[in-house]
Amino acid sequence: MHKAYLTIDPAFRVAPVRRRTFGTFVEHLGRCVYTGIHEPGHPTADEDGFRGDVLELTRELGVTTVRYPGGNFVSGYRWEDGVGPVAERPARLDLAWHSTEPNTVGTDEFMRWAAKAGVEPMMAVNLGTRGIQEALDLLEYCNIPSGTRLSDMRVKNGAPDPYGIRMWCLGNEMDGPWQTGHKTAREYGRLAAETARAMRMVDPGLELVACGSSGSAMPTFGAWEAEVLAETYDLVDFISCHAYYEEKDGDLGSFLACSTDMEHFIASVVATADHVGAKLKSRKKINLSFDEWNIWYLSRFQSQEPPRDWPVAPPLLEDHYHLADAVAFGGLLITLLRNSDRVTAACLAQLVNVIAPIVTEPGGRAWRQTTFHPFAQAARHAAGDVLRTEISSPLYDTAEFGEVPLLHAVATHSEETGEIAVFAVNRSLDQPLELTLGTRAFPGARVAEATTLCGPDVYARNTADDPGRVTPRPNPDVQDGRVVLPPVSWNVIRLTTA
């Protein structure tokens, strides 16, 4: 049996647990909105047409923030199409996903849903086909109490109180040639800077996110961040990061280590941002909003032919996740927590049906994918401070990343409750890993609960007929501060110090 050691000490603090780490994403893409969060006539639908089963699962998932309405969709979106009487709203072609957008759900509906779900909205503005004025118009509609044309329009549309949205994304993936209104770094940087400056004239306290690269494999990665931040550094609070991973050519060992790439991505963007800050002689630090991340089998999507017509809410990107996906996913979540000093917001893309932890049947059932569980457990148990853990672990060889530790882990500690939570992944394909927890700095610490997500079939999935096939279960191999982690497993170990 492989053996690893994890040292936990409250003196080695990274940062507070950022509640915005547990954000997700709702885009007008496929069935995320229609038959996802919204389906009038569904047996669980409420008076606004929102599916009650999805709302319940969203709360169970522990979501804190939701980015809306895109995504690629936002770069062609006219927000005013989605407000006012639903019967009078125009249907539009959505170029991003080759669909027809009926605009049945828009800003007001989303904000009502967000209130019911208990989540903070993160609103994106269209800097693809639109610009400064449209961003100001949406800000006025959402955040000004009353007394102007657009704020009074919101009141007339049934929302007497302003929404008070604090976090705004200045466009989406503007570095991507697939993006409607794709721009060079200088073109986007200038537009983002002027949009940010104008929005801050309305409200200086907004938190603004500039578009970073849509992936670290982009040929402009690094140079894009440097040029955009050179224009926007003093005007924004965040630079965005997007990353998706999938198992390639049956190389499960490399896939389970994909968080290695995310670690490098984060370090590279931090270094670039700090370099720009140093050149500007600024004491300000730009944080990272990792506002798209997930397991996504993008190669499958790219091999498909686009629809010949323009359907409403067609099934798109409906990946069905297995156990190994959930373990790799858990590794990404650990990485986000480990970098909480600079990654202060994140959004799992997406929430329902579209590469999502929640799946629905139109008119029927909703269930939890395998990836639901690591997210829900981390959102529930990560509290207080993220600790900088020292890990001693055997290594294994991967084709993509070279030698990588079998153990990937992070710990959090709450002074208020005294609880320590350890989140750990065993990347070994066939061997258990005996993990010893070094808790000398916590006299009297003991394991109160240990659960594991594992199984004999790493490609087992949850389905509507068998929704509990892959779910966390108690780990029986716990003794004297040692926990045996099964191969290809996600593990949560909770310790008490009282």
C-alpha cells in the first residue's frame, strides 16, 4: 500500500475560504434555462415557472454566486429583449449556439430565480456586438432605485426595489475567434477600460471582471492578459480564467492529474498581473475570477455537425459524468481552494443539463451527476481559513505532466467551530493510499467523519433510474489519524479539535 503524510498547522494560512469559490453559471445555451431552471407546467414548477426540484438541488449543491446570461451567448445578446411583457418579447437568432432564443426568461426572471435560490448574481454585459451605452443602460435598469426611464421601466415590470448587482463581467472570451465581435487585446482592452470607467461613474463600488484568455492553450495567452491589464489595471478588480478538461485517448492517469495544468494556469496569470502592476508602480493586486471551469468533453462537441435549423433549447453539451470525472473534478476544486489568496471567485460551468452537476428530464425527473458530490461537500464543509498543507506523497508518471504526486489535497480550519476539513484525491489507478494526518498543532484532534467517492468501476454513472449509484459513502478504514484512500477516489475527512 502506498503511504502519504499531510501536515496541518493553523500557522500556515493561505487566505479565508472565499464563498464565491462555490459559484456556478447559467447561460442561455441548450437546456440550461428552458427545461433546466425554467419549465412552466412541470409538476414542481412554481408561480414563476421555475422548477422546484432544480431549486432544491441548487440549494443542496451549496451555490453562492451565479454568472448570467453567458458565456458566448452574451456577445450577441440584447438585454432589453428579455424584459417587459413576455408575449411582446421578440425571438432572436443566437449565433453562438445556432439556436433560437425566445426571450421568455430575461433579467427580471433570472433575478427572481436568484432570490429564490439564495445566490448572488454575477451579471455579464455584451462587449461583442454592443458597448458602453448598452452596459450603462443595463446597470441603470438593474441598480438605480427609480426616477430614470430605465429604472422606472424595471419598477413597471414588477421589481420596485433595485437589484443591487455588485459583480459585473466586461464581456466574455473576447480573445476567441469563435466569439461574436472577437477583438484583439488592444481593441478589447480599450473598450473594457472605457466601459469600466463609465460604469464606475454610476457606482464606484462595483466589482468588475476583465476578460482573460479563454484557455491557456490560446496562442495569445499571457500576452493577452498583459495588454488587457495594461489598459484596465486601475479600473477592474478581476481578470477571468477559463479552463476545461477531458480524458484523452484513454489516458486516465494524466486526466486525474489535470489540476496540475490549472495550477500552472493560475500561477502564470498571477505572475502576469503582478508584472503589469509592478510596471505601473501600483500597490493594487488583481485577483482571479475563474468563472468557467469544469470537465467538458469538448472534442465530442467539436466533432458534431451544427443543426441545420434554429431550434429552441436543443440538447447541447449534455455530458454524462462518471466516477473518474468526479475525481478529476474534485482535484480542480482542491486547486481552486489552494489558491484562495488570488482566486477569489469561481464559477462551475454550468448548473443544469449543460456540462452540469444537475440533469433534468423535460416534464420529468431531476438527479445529481457524479460531479455534484465533490462540489456540494466542499461548499458545505470548507469554512474558516484555507491552510497551506505540506504533503509527502509517492509520485507517478503521466504522459502529459511528467511525475505527479498520488495525493492532491487541501485543508480548511474554522476557529469558530474548531473543525478541520481535509479534501483529498488519490490519483492511483489501482492502489489504495494510506494517509497519515499530521495534527500536532491541534492537540486532541480526531477524525469525526470520513467519506469517500469511489467504486470498482471508474466509469460508473448516475442515471434517472439509478441516481445513487455513485455517491459518497462512509470510509471504514480510519484508525489513529490514518485514513486509507481507495484508488481513484475523492475523500472528505472531518476532524474535531474540541
